[in-house]
Amino acid sequence: MILYNVTINVTPEIESDFIQWMRETHIPEVMATGIFTEHKFLRLLHDSDDGSTNYAVQFFTESMERMQDYEKNFAPALREKTQERYQDKALAFRTLLEIL
């Protein structure tokens, strides 16, 4: 099982819109690709000097082959939509993990 983790640093002025958009638009679009079997949407619990908040979205898929399919066929367009909507007010860091 592969865990695709996206951690996003979100500025205060877009935070409520970001949460709503993730729940109602972005996460459903990612899940609609059929690549992932489940997801989790989390807020990191820590204090930030600049007032920003970090969120993590975790998507689970069965294999690296399926993850590569997502990266090749779906990720670029979905990332572009997020970038266009939030520019530098939501900065993402992505990691892939193998569940042992």
C-alpha cells in the first residue's frame, strides 16, 4: 500500500475558503480519478510564527504503478487548478510512503 501525503502551508486569509474547497472540490476530484481507495484530511497541531496553518491530505493507493498513473495522467491538471486558485498562499510539499 502506498501513501501519497500532501502537506500544505496555508495563509490565514484563505484558510476557510481552502478548507471548504478541499472538502467540496479538490479531494472529490482526486478521489474521482479512481486511483485512490481512501483519504484523510488533517490539520497539523503546532504554532506558526507567521500565523499560517499546515494541513495534510493523505491518499492511499494499492501500488506504485497506480501512483505513477496518477502522477502522469491526473496530477498536473489538479495541481494547476490549486496553483491558479491560491498562488503562493497555499504552498504544497509532497511525499510518497510505503505502508509496511
